[in-house]
Amino acid sequence: MSVMQVKRVIEIVREYRDLGQRIRQAREKDKRTLTAICRECELSRSYWYQLEAEDMRSAATEEVIRRIEKVLGVDLGVNFDDK
């Protein structure tokens, strides 16, 4: 008899005021080019600009924000722990 696993994914969406501005400020403080930063974050430049402009079709994932924080060495204040 074969077995199949099934998982439940719980999606939590929170709003963070001025997150795009904080991302831009962190990038501008970094000495690397946007192309180099995007390469390390595994993001396209156009997606990066959407993040900075807060012009997103859907919510950014926590994974993307964590990669940006790691590459730029910053804490953007995104937290999903209960307040």
C-alpha cells in the first residue's frame, strides 16, 4: 500500500508601513550596485523596484524579505510573532 503526504499551509498577511522606503534606504547605504544586490537576493531589478515603490500585485513573501535582510545586513522589522 502506498502513502501520500498532505500538508496544510497557513497564510498570514500583515501590513508594514513604509517597508519599501526602508528597503530603498538600506540599498542606498550599501556600496554594491543594485544589479549585484539583486543577484545575491535572487530577485530581478524590476521586482526590486516594485518592492521599493510598494507597487506589488500580491504580498511579498517573508522569504524574499529575509533574503534582503541577510544580503543587506539589516532588520526591516517584519515580524509574524504574536504582538
